[in-house]
Amino acid sequence: MVRYIGVLLAVVIASFIAGCSKPNELNVEEGLPVRITLTCNPNLALEPCQDVEFDRSDEIRIVMEAIHKAERMPGILDYGTQYVMSITDADSSITRYDFSLGMDPKMQGLLVNQEDTHTGYSISLEDANQLRRLIQRRTD
């Protein structure tokens, strides 16, 4: 009986140590794309635009969180595209979106999956401004 409790205690302690240790990089990055590229739309010359590539996990996480929190917009869309956003996953598959932020900090962002251009998603003002700052850091 004492031996059984000792083994059980050792398993619990080992599980606790494994759970509290810092996860390896592979686990931290699990599920995140490897690259997000913003390519300027040359037909939309209303505001200055530069192509941007995000390959750092912290930047990719910010962009993906904004996408996941975006809210579906009602109705049929009539929009201009500032960027084509290409999200490259670890398996090299690419998902493309039409993506617009503009420069006005009082405007929300717009995201439209290129496979369904009738459905748009609104990026909150807070997230849109965070994305603007992220793009600004990469283009300065």
C-alpha cells in the first residue's frame, strides 16, 4: 500500500513539474501560421501603401487574434481593397483575404475571405489601431 502511494505521488509530482515547465517552441507555435503577407493593391492609390511581411510569432498572433475577433457584417458588400492578405500555414497552404485598414484611427478594419467575397468581417476599432501600429513599425 505504501509503495502504491509512493508511485502515485511520484506520478503526480512528475505531472506537476511537466505542466509547470516552460513549453518548447514547437508547442508555443502550434496552430499559428508561419507567415502573413500584406500586398498593396496597386489600383487603390488613395493612401500611401507598402507591402508588409510578418514572420515573428508575436506579430502573427496579434494579426490572428484580430481576425478571430472580427464580426460578420450584414448585407452585400461594396468595398475597396487596400491589401491582399496571404496567410501561410506550416503545411504551405495559403488563405487569402481582401484587407483594408486605411489611415484613419477612427475607422474599423475590413476583412473579406477571397473565397467568399459576399461576406465581410469588421475588425474592431481597437484591433484595427493595433494592426495599424504593427504595420507602421514594419514600414518605418
